[in-house]
Amino acid sequence: MAVAGQQELAGCAVVFKPADPPRDGRVCFWNPDGGELPLGVGEQTHLQLVVDSELRSVRAIELPVAEAVPVLGRCRQATAAHPSAAFWGGAALIALQLVARGKLLPGVSPTGHDAWRVGPLDTTDINRVLSLAEAMPPTARSLPLEPHPGATVGSSTAGAPTSHAVVGAAATEPGASPTGGTTRAATGVASTTSGVAGAATGEAGASTTGGVAGAATGEGGGSGSGGVAGVRLPVAEELVRSFLDAVADGMPRSPAAAKAHKTQLFTSTVPQRADRLRSWADEVAVGLDSGVRISLRVELPETMAFRAVVQLHSLQDPTLVRDADDVWAEDVAGFGPRARIDATLAIRRAGRVWAPLARLLDSAVPDRMELSDEEVADLLAGGAQRLAAAGVDLHWPRSLGRALTARAAITSSDGPPSDLPRFFGGDATLDFSWQVALGNDPLTAAEMDQLAEATRPVVRLRDQWMLIDPDLARKARERILKPVTAIDALGAALTGSTEIDGRQIAVKPTQWLEELRARIADPDRADELIEAPDNLRATLRDYQLRGLRWLARMTSLGLGGCLADDMGLGKTITLISLHLHRQNSPDTAGPTLVVCPASLLGNWEREVQRFAPGTPVRRFHGSARSLDGADDGFVLTTYGTLRRDAVRLAAHPWALVVADEAQHVKNPSSSTAKALRTVPSQARVALTGTPVENNLSELWAILDWTTPGLLGRLGTFRNQWATPIEADKDEEVAERLAKLVRPFLLRRRKSDPGIAPELPPKTETDQPVSLTREQAVLYEATVRELMAEVQASDRMARRGLIVKLLTGLKQICNHPAQYLKENVEARLTGRSGKLELLDELLETIVAEDGAVLVFTQYVAMARLLERHLADRGIGTQLLHGGTPVPKREEMVERFQAGDVPVFLLSLKAAGTGLNLTRADHVVHYDRWWNPAVEDQATDRAYRIGQTKPVQVHRLIAEGTIEDRIAAMLASKRELAEAVLAGGEAALTELSDAELADLVELRGGLR
């Protein structure tokens, strides 16, 4: 359809012609000014319309509903739209919204065809339809229901059912629905909202808003605004419902629907005979979209014998409620002739959900039934919930209280422990039991006994009859639960709940435990006025002092912690301050063991000597390592030494053990993590800027070392926390985990207000580059070859092949020489888009006397860059995992002194622990799978002490896997902290199609 023609239709008036089946309905556009209609749009026809109280023949353009809906959508927003066009545009919007929400019911039309209709509609939906009908302009329903004697009406409308009221009258059974076989609420009753009195009632009535007397009545009548005798116009609400049905009937049908469902019924656009399904369609609609719904009112007379009374609710008027015996005794205004039938069917349906209700069907009038105590108990135990899910509400007597709730209580008969560190570090337990409360007031022991001994579903407590369900009574009888460990009790107090029999149950901790929870729940809480130690030769920043207070509080309680500040915010000086603070008390004084990567030994030694002069510091590293005389001060060792000499380290008494760059023990099954767990101490502290790099199990590994037992066993943690958060994105579970973890993990970022206001700005830029022809040919050949192997491989081999494919493609994006493993004589220039861009960047940086860190995950690529830059006369130095510790320290000093402008670094070996603030540029030559690792590398330059703006350049090969990886990394940064995907390991689980899409080359060739 031409766009220009569609725009011209916006100024036309619009009427709707219903049909059977509903999807065959038509929307007609006509020009009220008598002007020309646009050509090439729809089918032109003639209509007889009531216009200005006269019957007039007009030319119109007729469109099927499916084609008209988008046109009406534009009409709704057009500034010059005719009121009727804007009205039907609004109706189209409501119809699409209902379909999008799945509000569809199958049915059978009066002529016996398969048809969809909108439903079930809730109260809000019904009110929207009623409001829309009330706003219908007269021109929107100016098409008569049937031809006026002597007039010619469009042939497709003659005899066609046009509204629920009319169709119901024409159906074989009074009140039959045009599409579902069940009358809607408005059928057969007086319409009070459509502007037509006596609609579908067979009585004459005066129209108050429609301007046409006797509309839908079959009789002529006078109108306050004039009328046409003998002309029947549709009821506004029924016409709207017919239009909604027409849209709904067409939407589920597509060329693929019949093939997908292997049936023509309800899928084909061609009408299918479905007379045999009429009873089934009636049953589908019962309780969902019939004229009435039922509810049950439970009564407790003075005889104390329960009974249920059936109530009927009108779907047309949600405020209309009557007892079933009233409706059976006489016709109640507002309920149609099928009310009794619909109510009986609804009771039958409810009886399938809760069997005792089937007894109502044995009565001549299914209005009430006596309930045994067992049946009431069954309702309380779950029957009421099942009925509610089926649309049958249960109303309990107001005189009965239902405010009893059960929660788990943690108590201690001995009061608060005198030695909290020993309490949390030992095998202490606390009592755990069910506690029933009336509101927030716990029941006394005597009241609990009374509840436990109750033999009926009601019990009198505190001068009031209370409903009690069987589960509540059972908890009162079996109130003692298994004792909980001290750390489990603290965890339950922090989250406010615990899991019992697979369900989350609210927990009420004993008073001293609640006070402890409040004390540690806020890591920044400053109720303990700890100042920086006198022998600390530095002034702590405010956030560092808060960190010291937090660490002192947690370690004094025997609870460890993870200081997870951004790199460069001074975790080392904060820990040195903690050591000095702990020496002031004989209970906490003693040596501190620091376990760190080898590259950080020198940094720790220098920092201790600088900020705590006179404090002993020694290295337990190398062949001549010894612990003799290590009774105070700091002992520094590496993770490698820890693995080799765990027994000696575990035998030495430590006041504090610190794991620096604690992500090195993120794998709890690694030998490093196992060795660290064997070293006992009074307190444990983890330092890391990335507490989670890939998944929540890494967080478990760190916190289970600092505070054993806090997060339970690893398998339990994965089932209870990690899977719901990572896979299901369960925000409620994530919030509970945050409450549990927050006191034990202090996380501050450079970007947080007031943390590091003196830091200069940091600019991060993705630098796209095109592949050279050689790179593109290599890329496509590698994809073809390895994808064929992947598709032909078994599960185990497949993972290895995928890693090989991903690695190969990333190396091709770096440089063909790296992928092909060419010798040192290979030509490097002109073969890689990345290398050419790097040359341009370095030329500018060096010319401006800048300094740059260039990170790559491949040592082989770093060596190629080193050779290439040496040939260009640019001074560089290369640091990788095999660089000895003394040489690493020398290289850092050289760079900081300005001896070399370009520092080439292996990402894994140099991504942590180095202070390289002379650099004002950072280049990531290739991308790692996790943004946290890249951020750590960037923080070698962007940290406290940096005075110049830092520019970060990420080189990305266009149209390649790097493009897609960049998008994945961007989405990771947007996730909540500690909820990250699985990196390369996750990519090995992609399907063949997903993998092909990931690695496909899309342009990027220059």
C-alpha cells in the first residue's frame, strides 16, 4: 500500500463492518467532505451510513482488518485525523496489546467456523473497553446493522453478524457467543455505558449519546438529537468487542502456523468448520470469560460449623455481586439468561481443582455446602491457593483472625559469648526453633502449647478466634529444629531468612546477634573511633581510615574480610596500618604473613619500610628461606613458595595472614588454594581489586577462606546462590546474597564520590582497524577448516577445537606472523592493520614526550612488537611471566625514571601489582575475555600518584570475532558486580550455528 495513500486515509472517517468469522471483518474509510478518495488503496465500495440523522449513500475504501490495523495506528497519531479514525486507531492499539499479552481464547463462530477472540479480560481490561466505548464518536458506529428497506448496503455486510448482542440473538441458543459459544456479560442486558438504552433487550429505548433512537432494538424511536426510524445501529461496546475479536482472530494465523501445529484449525486463514468443538469452546471459556465468575464465602455460625456460600460476580460490572440462591430464585438485573448455566459450569470446573465442591452439583440449587474441619484444613493447606489460581476467590469471616505467622528463631540460653573470635572460630552452636507470632508479637510458650494441641482449624487466642492451617500447627508441635553453627546463625541474621525444606523462611535472631548484625552490616559504620596508628608514617585518606576501622572490627570478632578496592587506592598501606593497630593489644599482636605474587615482594618490602619504619620485614623466598626469629613484623612469601613449603608455614603461629591479589586462589580446588587453607591464624584478610573475574564460585573461594562456612559448601552455594543469579538472573536471590556478603567485602572504586577526587580524567576508546587482505584470507580459511572439524567432532574434542579456533582467529587479527609462527627474519610491516595503527599512536605519543604501556596476552606477539619497534628506533622493554623478580623491579624503576617510553607487558604477568604512573597512555593490543582483567592492567597507570590524564586505547579488528567479543565485554560491564559470564569456557558451549555467527568475517577488509 502506498505511503501517500495511507496518509490521505488519516483524514477520512472510519467505520467497522464485523463478519463471521471475525477475521473477515472490514474497515471502511470514507470522506465526510465528499472529496476524492486516494487511488490504489484497498477496494472501493458503496455504503449506506447514518450521517447527521439521515441515511446517506457514500463511496468508501474497504480494507481487511489485518491491513487496516497499521493504517489505523498511524491515524491515531496524525494531527489532522478524523475523530472516528483516531478512535479506531485507539481500539487497534488496545487489541494489539491484548494479543501481545496472550489474551486469546479459541471458540466457534455462530456459523460454525474456528475463531479466536480476546479473553479472558480482567477488571482493568474491561474498564478500558468500557471507557473506549463511551468515547466512541457517532460517526464511528454509523453503519446500520442491516439494510434499511429500499436501501442498498455493501453486499458483504448483508446478513452478517455485527455485534455480540445481535449474534447472540441469531445463534441457536439464546446468549450464544459469536466466537466462543458463551455470551459475554453485556449480552442480553441493558447497556448503560454504550449510549444506547435498551440495547439488545428487545425494548425500545432512547439514546443518550448515540443520536439514533432504537439502535440495536429492532424498533424505531425518538432521539434527543434526531434519528432515522427503523434503522438499527450497533451498541458501542459490542462493536468494540467485535473489532477486538477481529484483530485477535487474525493475529495467530500465518503461513507457517498450520505447518508448525500440523492442523488447519485455528491456524489457517481459510475458515475451517468446527461445529463439533462448540461444547469444548464453552468449557474453555467457563471461569475465564463467561458472563459470571464465582467465589466462595466461608461462614462460621454460632454452631461453629463451617459452611461455604457460592457468590456470583458479573464480569460486566465488577461491583455486582449476589449469592447464588438469589440468582436462582429470580432474574437479577445485571446477570444474563445464561448466568445459572455459567455458574454451574464454573462450579464444575472448580470441583476439578478442589474435589469437595463437586457436592454442590448434587443440589437443585448449588448455593451452599457444609464444610468439615478436615476440608477447612485442606483449604488452608493449599486448596484455597489452587482455587484462586483457577479464578475462584475464597473469603474468610472477618471475625476470624489470620495474622498468625511462623518464623525461625535463633536463641541462646547462655546470652552473648564472652569471646567472639573463639565463638565464631570454634564449634559453638545456637538453638534454632519455630516461633509463631501474632503480628510481630511472638506467642508465649503456653500459647504455643495451646496451638500445638488444637484439634480444629480454629483456636481461641488472646480473646479472638484464629484460623490455623495444618502446617502452622505442625510447627507449633515440632518447634525444635537442628541447632545452627555460629557462622550460619550470623548469615541468617544478615539475610533475614534461611532455607528450610527448600523454602525461604524468615528468621528472628536473638538480641545480641541482632546487635552484632547491625554492627557489621554497614562496612563504613564509624561507631568505633579508631585512629591511624602513631607509628604509621603517612596520613590516611578518609576512605583508607574507614577501611582500617572495618578491618579492625572484623578481625577483632574473628571474622575475616576481603578488601576489594580498585587497584591504586592504597590497599597495601591500609593493611600495614591494620598490622600496626593490632600490635597495640596482646590478644592480637604477632607476625603477619603476606602471600603475594613474586612481582610484588619488592613493592611490599619498600612500602613497609617506608610507612612503618622499624617494623621487621623479611622475605620467605628463595633457597635460603627461614622463619627463625619471625615472631613479629611482616613475613613476605609467594604463592609458589606457599605450595612448596605449606607445612613449615602452617607450623608457625600467625596473628594475621594476608592473601594479596587473592584472585590467585579463586579456584578452590587448586593446590595453591588448598595450601593457603592449611595455614592457621587468628584472622585472615584477602586483598584484590577483582573479587570476581568470571563467576560467583570465585567469590565463594575467597570468602570461604577469610570466613570459613559463611557461604556453606561449594555445591550448596552453587545451587542456592550462583545458579539462580548467574543463569536465572534472580534479583531477589542476588539481593539476599548481597546482604550476606556486604559486611565481609569492602568494595570502593576510583569513580565513587569522594574516593579519589584528585585523580585526573581517564578516557577509554575502542580503536577499530581493518584487516589486511592477507589477514582476511587467513581468517576465512581458518574458519572454514576448523568449523568443519568442530561440526564433525565429539563433545570432548569439540571444546579443544573451539579454543584452538578462537585463539587462532585472535592471533590472525594481531598479526599473520604470530599465527604462522614465522621466524625472526619475517617481514612485519604492511601485514597487520593493528600494527599500522599502533605505529601511528606511538609516533604521536613519543613525539609529545609521553609514555605508554602496551598489553598483549601473547608473549610471542610482545616479542614481535619489540623487534618491530627496535627496527623503528623506539626504545622499549618487555616484561613477561619468565622475567626474574629483581629484573622486574629494575624495569619498573627504569620506566618510572623515563629511560624508555614504551613498556611492553604480558597481560597476565603484569596485570597486577605494578606502579607505572609515568604512563599517560595504555594500549590493549588484543582483548582478554574478561573486562576486570583489562581494568586491572589499566590500573597500572591509572592509580593514586597519577597526575596526567590517561588515555586507554583498545585495538579491535573490524568485522571479526574481536568485534563480537568487544560487545560481550561491554555487556559484562553493565551487569551487577559479581555476576559475570564464563569467558572463553562459556564460548565452548555454543551451538555450531552460534559459533559460526560469532566467528564469521563481516567486512573489515581494506
